Amino acid sequence: MPTWSRLRRLVARVRRGLRAPLRVLHHDDYRLPFTSIEARTGLGPRRADFALWKLQIDGALGEDGLWEAPRALLSDVLRVHTGRLVESLGDPDVLGAVFAVEPWDVPVDAVLDTVLRGVGGTVDAARLALDSPGPVLNLFGGFHHAAPDVAAGFCALNDIAIAVEAVRAGGFSGTVGILDLDAHPPDGTAACFEGDPGVWIGSLSGSDWGELPGAVDETVLPEGTGDDDYLAALDGLLDRAPRADLWFVLAGGDVVAEDPIGMLGLSESGAAERDRRVLRHLGRQPQVWLPGGGYGPHAWRRLALTGRTLAFGRPGRIADNLDPLRLEFARISGTLSLKDLGDIGDEWLTEADLGDLFGHSEQPRRFLGVYTPGGVRLAFGRYGLLEHLERLGYRSFVIDFDRVSAGERLRVTAASTASDERHTVMELVVEVVSSQQLELALPGEDAAARVLFIHWLTLRHPLAAFRHGRGPLPGQEVPGLGLAREASELLRRVAFRVDCVAMAMRPAWYHVAFSARKAMRFVTPEAQARFLALQRVLGEMPLVDATHRVKEGRVRIDGTPWSWQPDLMAAWADPDREWPCTDRLAGMAAEIRVEVVPENT
């Protein structure tokens, strides 16, 4: 009897049919190594990862469909960009301006590695496209705002121009077509190819940035343009497009109405129809597809739908509540046995463990009775946390446990790659209690139900410092690690491992609840509705501003001054379980009037 995963792969193989196979370029370093970029700009640092995981689940890649992106060669970069620009990218102030983050949040070597991997992916994608028919998708690319001597708009280098010059240096002498369907104009790409008769650039955008360099077929659409008008303009652009020997398509995910900076108004299905029409028009011409822009928590979906369209001809549908991080962490958890997590290796022997060997204790010291330090390290490695920390500048990780008055504590310390100074990067204090002890009524559970209560969790990035910008969030000594989502999902897995039906906490600040909102919810409908109403108003401002306004008492609810209340938040250990009464929360939240009191009022 075939398993569900095998059946799904079989269906995917049938759907791919006789289509040319999709090849995808990716690398683990495509994850942007910034801790604050998503909160500041809406650019998800793991968009490429999320899209890849979904495409793999769907069987979109086929055999040998995944290719590892190499680092671009400096010699190829210098075919397009000036030495002055390349040298300037070693400055955290320059990279911070390009990616709209503060210089303290720029680990220069890791950022440059990510950029060069993205550029190298586009170079290799061009070579693959020329080598054999079928679309090639690089999951990190489309840096169309970078000009020969300018880096801007999340684009440090122009991967398309570098790829064109690299294949030309390898003997390619054909024509190049570029369809830039990002919501913003291809100003940098136009500058790179100004006066080049072998390159045609066509663009649809929702922003008028004035005349572009060179001969660009540019159509600027009115703000809010929807599916019908956009697709009509696209058909016109495709009719005008020449044939080319190599195509680059920027399938920007920022064209949808929900994108915070795209200015256009397409639906998700409209964006997918855009991709389908372009794919049909290009046929079997060599073609490289790139994600371009895309902002907000659901931008990964547009990239995944592009991949599905290239693989199957039509995108199908992605469930609204699908969380790729949760699915991937569940998969990784399935590869970790209790023996893996609780095994004792020589590297991790402690005095407590040695005492056990000589009969002085009943069992080795374990966190929550399950995890050894070696088991925690193994898990952190599998989930990619240690790699992320290493890219931020840490090494020589040490994991230890002890008991404190509130419960059991897990602490992770690390040394800086630049010195031997050690720092605490993570500290967690938890306790397994009954729902009755918390005075928590869990729907469908009795008072003895086990709950993992989180007393304290801090994710610290002490190598960074608040040297610029708006300063720390309330209760914050140093910047965070940008791992809030991963931490939430890991705690869910821990709760499951120690036979708890739920996890719970009392968030001390608004930003703590905001960071946990994807995994947890307030237990009472009244508290959850109030939180949704707060997000409706405060979500329009940076998180640091929002949480300080709450802390300073500058928020009114239904006309009454209001201060933050650390009500109980919880989540099921089983993510498929749902809390009741969710249907009426939106209505309750809509009836709550939230006002932000101006300063000096």
C-alpha cells in the first residue's frame, strides 16, 4: 500500500507529464542574515526556504531538479560593476542603507556571502537554461535596482547583468530578453545595459520613477491596477516582445494588492495567471525566472506559486493557513529519536553524568527529563539554528541546564568569532504544570492536563549594539537574534516531546505577544479580540514604536486609557487542533475602538 507521500509524488509526476523539467537553484545561505529586516521592511529573510519546502512537498522539482547555487566569481562581478562599488560593499553602513537596516544588524561577511550566492545562482541558472530546454528558477535573485556604480533597494549587485556578461564570456553571442514584472521599474538593469543592442528590456510597473536609461519598453500602470487591466497590459507587452536566445523573467511577488510597497492591486490568482501567460508565450526558449520583490508574511506563497506554475503549467492552490516552517520543523522532528535527544556522548559528559557512572545519582542530568546537552546541540544543528548563529559571528557553543526558583533553565553561551569572550545567546526557563495550576481552562481537556509553561525566553545578539536608530524594545538589553518564529515552533515540539497538550505564557510586553502571535493566542476570547484590535491600529507603525506607545500608556481602548495586561497566551502542542469561538473573534475585534494618543497630549 503506497504511503501518502509516495502517492503525492506520483500525482505530481503525472501532472508534470511531458513538460520540460523544472530546475531550481537554492542554497542554505539564501537566508538573509539580518535579525530585524522583516520587522523593519516586511522582507522575509527565509522566503526562498519557505518556497523551496513547499515545492518539495508538492513534488514540483522531479529527479535532479534541485541545484546548489555557487558563489559568484569576482571576475564576473567586475564585468558589470565598478571596483569602487564592490569595495564599498565591505562597509556595514553601505550594506545597511541598501537593505534598510541599521549598521549594527549587518554581519558583512555573511551578507556578502548571501548576495554572491544569489548572483552565482542566476549565473548558473543561465548556463542551465542554455544547456537544455525548460524553465530554471533561482529562488533568490532579480536584483534590478543595482547599477554599475550604485547599490540600492535591497540590490547590492545586479545578478541579471552579471549572468549575461558571464555567459557571453563563455561564448554565448545570442540576444537577451528581460521581462521585468516586478512592481518597480528596472532602473539598475536599464543602466547596466544602456546602449547594448543585444538586450531588450520590457517592464510593467506600478511606480513612475521617470525616464529610464536606454531603450526600455516601460509601461507604468495606475496605482491599484487589478487583474484584468494588468493582464491586458501584459498581453500587449508580450505581443511587442521580440524572440530572444535567452530570457530572464522577474516574476515579482510585490504586484499583489496586499503587498505593502508594491502599489498594484492584483490578486494572488492574477499574479499566477501572469506567470502562466509568460510561460506559454516563451514556450521552449531558454528562460531564467527570478523572484524579484515581494514583501509581507505571505510573499513566499507567490514565489511558490511561480514554481508550481513552471512545473505543472498551472499553480493550483495553497491553503491559506499553511505554515511551511511548521511543516519543515515537523519533518525534522521526525528524524530525531528520543535516543538522539537524550544520548550521552563523551564530548558532553558532565560532573552529574560522571556521578551517575559511579553510582552517585539515579540518572544523568536531563532538561525536562528528556534532553542532554548533546541532544540539544544535535537538534539545534538539524533545525539550522547553529548555522544562523555562526553567520551572525558566534562559535564554540556550550549548552547547560540548572534549576531556578521558577523551573528548569536551559542556557546557550557562545564565543565571538573575533575573540574568546563568551556571551549568553539564549536562555529559557520552563516548567511542566497542570492546567489547574495555571487556572487555565483548556477546551476538551481536564484539570490535570499537562502544560509547558514558559516563564522566560530571551534570544540575545550581544555582538550587535543599539548604536543607531530607535533603541531597544522594553525589557531588551541587546538586539534579538531574529529567531522568534523558530523558537515558537521548537517550543511546540518540546511540549509534544514531554507529553504536554499545550504550551502557555504570560507576555510581559506587547512586542512579546506580537512575536508569538503566529504560534499562540490569548486564551480568553475577550483578550484575543482586544489584541486583534490593537494589531489593527498599531500594525501600521514599526513594532518598536507600537510597543513603546503601549508601555507609555498612550493607547486608549473605547476612550479609556489602557495599559498592557499580561493575560495568558497558549497554543496546542498539536498544531492541527483549533481553539473554539474563532469565527466570532473578528466581529468582537471590530467593535473595539483603539486610539493612539499623540505625544505631548
